[in-house]
Amino acid sequence: MATKRRKYGKKAQKTVASAMRRRKRGTLKSGRSGRTVKSRKQAIAIGLSEARKKGAKVPPRKPARLAAARRKK
């Protein structure tokens, strides 16, 4: 039986946990607007984005979502 590889590394997990704690404290801010993040999903997305910048093992963003986001703007 083949073993399943981890999609996300430990460093990514810690970064997301940190973002979640900052959200709970009310200090997590979103991108350009600088608004306080209230959404759990958005906090996770910010945590993963920060993990990518740090070089943690995180899969790249899906191209279809990027294209859809560009079309919305």
C-alpha cells in the first residue's frame, strides 16, 4: 500500500495557526484595505499566503480561482 504524502508542511501549519490567533485577537488585517479580518476562511487563506512567502511546503494557488478573481474585479 502506498503512503500518502503530506500536502502541507509543519511550518505552514504553524503560520496558519498564528493567523488564526491574530484573527481571534482582532489584530489580523487584510491586504490593501487594512480591514480587520472576521472570516475564518479568510484567516486561513492569509496564513497560507504568508507560509508560501516564507518558503513553507504549501501547494500553489489554483489557476482557475485566480482567473475568476481577476474577472470579478
